Amino acid sequence: MKKTLYNCIIIGGGPAGARAALELSKFTNNILLIDYREILGDKLCTGIIGKECAEKYGLAEYLIHNKGNSADIINPSDNKFHLKSNNPKAFIIDRAKYVQEIIQKAIKNNIQVFYQSRVTNITVNKKYAEVSYSRSGIKKTICTKSIILASGLESKLISKLNIKPISKENILNGSQIILKNTENITNTKVFLGSRFGSQGFGWVVPTFKDELLIGVLTKSRSKNILHQFLSSITDEYNLKNTDKKLIKSWGIPIKPLTKTYSDRVLIIGDSAGIVKPVTGGGIYYSQISADIAVETLKIALDKNNFSEKLLSTYEAKWMDAIGTEIANGNKLRNILFGFEDNLLDNLTNFALSNKFITNILTSNKSSFDNHFKSVLNFINNQKIMALFSKSKYSKIKEIIPNMKKDIF
């Protein structure tokens, strides 16, 4: 019996894999998506996307939990600063339904989906690639011309490709719990300070389901840090059932792989470490990488050439599109999350109490999807520079010159 030879097998059904499946299905057939979940897209995630992402890929109203046109920033001394923009900067969405909507469009274009199937191995030869998977205890191997690896942060399959996985020092640790919103909280709240560990911050995000997503992102021990954070805000937010067992954790890469391609294989999204380093958000950049991977595979399929040399153009293209933002975003993360609590207090009291500064921060020039570009516009603004230079605190005077020095 002749084996089925797929044009492409996509491993992973999150935003990256779903987008790749849909875009591939528009010009070719014999596409298979494999995911270990029963419900695609059902992954621990706060589910925040920026306005640019929504405009580029579309966003149905029913998928929106909350529109992010306001937020409260809470500094280490628990001083709160309210920011509000005229239009939403971001949207808190139902991530699982968002992904499923994309997948359903791809299914209508005749892609196949294997649910509850875990890929265990990848091998590549001159004629095709083999993908081994397990479903309901049954192991099978299937063949494909190409593979898109979109299975999230992992190392086993990447190691099979002789590509060095993302190092632990470039992986952040996130934890989150979902609790009842008994106090009718409407604004997203971002908490800063050393209590969240190295390079950490915390959040409280309301959804339309009368729920709160409460979490932390840090270098390590996120579960313990979140448990302590919950204890500190339980009375204020009237939190119920903050049992540590209900906390879920996940890893978030903040630097890309040193190589995101090999013979017959392209690596996209979180698997490739293509995320926004400042916040750890991956939904937007994962879809951008998926688009570029599909553009590359279209050429490969047309030429029947899946060599590493041809597929290397994928990396060159995503680097050109978002590589600079990611690299500089990492520099920005090191700067912003390297401030001591006392400086953070002084900085937030100085900047977030100034109407001109807050107007700049909430203007159309500030983007949730391009943090570095937004900060660059901010620190190059002549009035902003003048305000900082006149501060009575020497360390605040030095912030913008030091940032420019560290970034450039």
C-alpha cells in the first residue's frame, strides 16, 4: 500500500500552527496539523493582543473578553497611577476560541487535524521527512515533504534536528490563576517591583466572564511568588479560593533560537523563541512568523526544493520583519526590569503624575505590539528629554542618556 506523502505537517495547534495551516490551505492540499490537545488553543495564557495584531488578522467581537483602553500601574510602594487612552491599545481575548476560529477556516479548506496526538520523533532524509506520533497508545509514522514546528516552548523535537534549544537563562517563568471577580474590577492592573523576583512583574486582568486572571512573569519561582502576591491582595480584591494547587505555570522564551530552519523544517512562534521580550506575549509575532514560513514553503513546494539553503530565507525574512524589535526589546527588558524599587517609585511618581508624559504614553505613537519602537519615540521626544533633565532626582536625570547608551 502506497504511503500518503503530505505536502506539509504542522506540529502544534496554537496561534502559530493555526495561522500556518490556514495560509497554507489557501494554495495547496495534503496538509496535516497534529496537536496533543483535544481542544486546540487551550493553553495557559493571559490572551492579550495589541491593536496592530487585531487589525492585521481580524478579531471577531465575540472573542473579546475586555478592551484595553485603560490600565492601572502600581509601583513598589503601592502607589497607583491610572492611564487611559481614547481608543483600545489592546484586547483581552478568549485565546482558545481565537485559535479555533482560525483552525475551522483551515478545515473548510480541507486540511486534516489529528487531535490528542503527541509527536515523539522527527527524521529527515533526502526524499521526505518522517513524523512519528502516538495517539491512544498507538504509535504511527507518517511522511511529508515539509514540516512546520509550532509546538510551543520545548527542546526534544528541536534537539532531533541538531539545533541547540533555547537556554534556560533565556526562558521566563510564568504562573497564573483564574479567580472570581467579586469586586467588579474593570481595569487591567500591572504591578512592579522586586517582590516579583528578577525581571518580574505581576498582573490582574478582568474578563467579561466575571473572572480575574492573576499572574506573574519572572525568572524563577513564579508559583511561589504568585502565591505570596495573592496573599498580599486577597483582602483588597476580596479573593476567594487562592489554593496554590490551582496555580498553573508555563515557560516563555525571550530570545530566539540561533537557527530556525533545517532541511525540510521551519520553526515558528514560541518554538523558535519569536515573542515580545518585554511582556512575553507571543500571539502576534507567532502569526507573523507563520506567514513568513508559509511564503517560504510556497516557493519550496513550487520548486520541489526543501533544502536548508532555500529554507534559510525564512529566517532572513522574519529577522528583517521583527528581528530588530526582538533584539532591542531584550535590551529594553534588561534596562526596565533592572531598576531598583526606590528608582521605580521615584520614576513612576515623576512620570505618571505628569499629564504631558501620560498623554504621550497613551497616544497613537505608543504601541502594545512594538515596545521598543514606542520607547524610542518616547526617549527621542525633545519635551520628554527636557522634563527628565529638569528632575530634582539625579538618577531620573540620567535615565534617558543611560538608556540611549545601553541600547545603542
